Amino acid sequence: MFQSPVNYQFFLFKAILDK
């Protein structure tokens, strides 16, 4: 799991934009 919750949100956001 990610240590920082912000990193997790950023990853999800990037995935949505990448979609």
C-alpha cells in the first residue's frame, strides 16, 4: 500500500487522465 494517501489520490487522478 502507499505510505502517503496523497500519492494514492494522485495515482488515481493520473489513471483517469491517462484513460
